[in-house]
Amino acid sequence: MKSLTQLLAIAGVTAMLAGCQSFNQSGEYKFEQVGQRTGNTVPVRLVRADESPVVGSQIYFVSWTHEGPKVTPKQHLTPLQPDAQGNFVYRGNDLDSGDTLRLAARIEPEGSLIYGSVEVH
């Protein structure tokens, strides 16, 4: 019975991640780095396909934790703080060029999450 539960949990997480990736492939929205990073700080924003910024969104840093070998990984959304220019600022540790930030955004308070990523440069 444990094997079936683990298999269903893995299938659920896989389906969720596949859904996130396929949603982002629509090309309707994307995340982009704005300007250069400063130390471990990276400004990012959400834009439409025509490169116009999305106003009124909240951007989150996405991380996953594994709390044990038999527990399904849990997703954590850490809200990024807006700056004076309307962008959002990621602050992390040990950030290098080429690192990938996994991000999510909610356009409306009750809207669904949009997932994507940004490569740090």
C-alpha cells in the first residue's frame, strides 16, 4: 500500500510540474531580469509577449523542500519585494551568473499562478 501511495504522490507532483511548464509555453507571459544584478540581488519583472510590463502582479520565488524520503516535496512561495520602479527584487545567497531563478506570479489576488524562470546574468 505504501508503494501505491508513493507512486500516486510522484505522479501528482509530475503532473503538476508538467502543467506548469505547458502553461508557460503559451508565450502569453514571461519573466525577465531588469538591469544587472548587484551582489546577491536581482531585479525581475513579469512581462507580456509584447514586452509590456504586467502591472498589479505579485512575484514569488519558488522553492521545494523534501521533509523525508517518504514525504511528497512541498512547494514554498516566497514573495519578492517591489522596488521603486515597479520591479521585484530577489535577494539570495551565493548567486552566480548562469543560475536559474524559479519564479511564479499571481496577476490578480484570486488569479492562478503563472510559473517560469529567469537566468541570472
